[in-house]
Amino acid sequence: ARQKEAENVETAVVAVNVDELVPEVDPALEIELTREIELDSAPGGASADDLSFELPKRVLGACWPLIAMWPVLYAGYQIESALGIL
């Protein structure tokens, strides 16, 4: 009778919280490891220059007013925050 009971026993699966087992990875390290994996798995042996991102000079030329006005915009935000307007 016990053999029949032993055969009918089902095993339970217990869920484990992965956060407890896997330590948190520094975002900079994660980015670098991802870049290395992309370089290794790229077809045709891509170089680091192929994966780099560069803004065209037209975009940079169009952004200069925002870059020049950034301190004024930030100061305005700080003043509005101090006065409780925002």
C-alpha cells in the first residue's frame, strides 16, 4: 500500500526570487558588457566605430541656442521652484 502512495506523490516546484541570487550590476558595466557582446556577435566582424553614435554637424549646429540658453532656463526653473509656482 505504501508503494502505491509513494508512486502517487507529486513534487512541488518552489519559485525563487531571482533578486536574492543575482547581485545588482553597475549600469556602466552592463553597458560595456552589452557592447562587447554586440561586437562579438556582429556579422562580418564589426568594429567599435560601427557601433558608436555621433550626431551630425547639422544637428549640433541647430542645438546651439538651447545650449547657450540652458543656464537661463535652469535659473528660471530654480526661481519658479523657490517661489512655489511649480
